[in-house]
Amino acid sequence: MKHRTFFWFILPSLSAMVLFIALPIVSVLIQSVFVAPSQVLVTTQSCGPFGCTETTTVDAAATAKAAEAHPLGRFNGLGTYLDRAHLATAEVAQAWHDSPTLGAFVRALMTLPFYSALAFTLTYTFAVTPVALLLGLAVALAVNALPRAIRGPTIFVSLLPMIVTPLIGSLILFWMIDARGIIGATLQWLLNDPGLSLKASPALTWLTLILYGIWQQAPFAFIVFYAGLQTVPHETLEAAMVDGASRWERVRYVVVPHLAPLIVFVALIELMDNFRVFEPIVGFSAEASATSLSYAIYSDLSGEVPRFGSAAATSILTVIGVAILLAPVLVRTWRDFNRKVV
């Protein structure tokens, strides 16, 4: 294909990517280096028989005028990225200097909002993604081995977590683990502990969110792998059976290599999706025990006074985090592609 033909072929997709991906990211990057302009304060003095008192109020008209003069706000440079709500460079340096051990330093980091959110986000991502991939592959192999008569109902049941809206699903599980819910009440009865609460423990809250994430993510991996299993060459499987390969060996040396591109694809999708974890935290009302980077953005934008600069800075840091997570997989995929071409 000639370069000119190729250019016109990809132009629509390239234009859409620039319009809907690149430009919004650039606008968020620009917003992240600005903060809301300072409010104009007016101090008035009132005197009476017993002396004078000063009252400070916000001059709404002057504040609005200042906002109109500077729509983006006041330029702050990298100040937003380095403040206590984000990278907190001064606080991290102080904690490193004051902490006698690495454990004490980590505990000090967990008191900072950004690092606390990052810790849960990474824990959720690296716990949910591999388990969801393995569970999805296992379910796909099991369903593929079922008789055709019962495959349809089994597939439908397996896809129920995808049919249920994530927020609704997390709310349902939230009610189930409540002390009056079926799971919470059953655990209290089994452990003979009427005061047991899954919501009161940060560790149990993290575990509950991770289990919910696996339940919600596994069906996507299952349906993609199940579709991929339909393309596995039967001749290769039959040859492996003739050579005496066991079921496990056929899966390991025939099925998994054949599904490798799909595994990479599902891993990339789920890494990006899990790194943006948000709905379970809202549904479980777990923000006291677990917050994520996406929830931090939501908090900045949902306050009485939205902090657009702070939300934009967290968004850019989230984009950088996703890029770092995907880089090893993308580099390996690129190398494998070049090796095959050569």
C-alpha cells in the first residue's frame, strides 16, 4: 500500500483519536497547572459604644470579575502536582528523614491521600487482573467441554455479572455483607460473633472490594477466551492426543499459545479498567477505608467548590500510571510482532 493511500485510509481514525483523545488530554494537562483564582476579601470595621470590630467577607462581584479576567484561574505550574494532596514531595522527604525504618516510612506515606489512593489502586489492579484472567480461562475451558445442550444456559449464567450494572452490583453485595444481610448474618452465626462487621475493618473492606472486582471482571475474560477456543485447530489437538498428551498438556502447549494474543488483549483491557476502579468504592461506601485515584478525582469535582486544577493533576497522574502499567506488555508485543515479521 502506498504511503498516500495509507494516509487517507487511516485519516478518519486518526482524526477521531486526535479529537476525542489527544485534545482532551492536552486540555486537562493545561488545566492542571492552573488553580482557582483567590477570592477577593473585603475587611470592614464597625464601631459601637463598646469598641470596634472587624469583619472579613468575600466580595462576590470582585471575585467574579477576577474569574472572568482569568478563565483558567491562577497559574500554579507544578505546584499542584507537588502539594500535599498529590505527590507531596516535601512531606515525603520529611517522612524519609524522620522514619527510623522502612515500615515506618511506608506507614507515613499511607497518611498522605495520594499515596493511600495509589496503594489501594495498585493492590486492586494486581490482585483482580491475574485472578480474573485465570478464572475466565478456567470457566471458558470448562464450558467448552460441556455438552452442547447445556452450554447456552451455562454461558448466560456466567455472563450475569456483565449484565448487571457495576454500581448496582456493588450496592447489592454491599447490602448482602451488611450485618442484616445474608452474608454478614451468616458469618456472624458461623463465627459466633454478633459484633462482626465486614465494613468496619479496612483489611476486610479491601478484600471484599477485590473479590467483587474478580466477580465482575471474570465474565469478560471468559467470553473472549470462549470465543478464542472455537478457533483452536482440531487437527493439532487430535495430534496431541495421539501423541499421548494429557488434557493439562494440551491446554498448556496447544490452547494457551494459540490464545496468547487474546490473553494480551484481555490483560491490557482489564489493567486499564481496574486501574480506574471507582464504582465499587461508591457502591460499598468504602471511602473511609479505601480510596482510589478515580475516587480522588470525583472528590475534587463533587465538593462545594470544585477543584478543577487538583482533579486535572490527579487525572494526568492516572494517565501516566496507566502508561507505565501498559508499557511492558506493549513493548513485549511490539518485539514479538517484529520478530514474526523478520
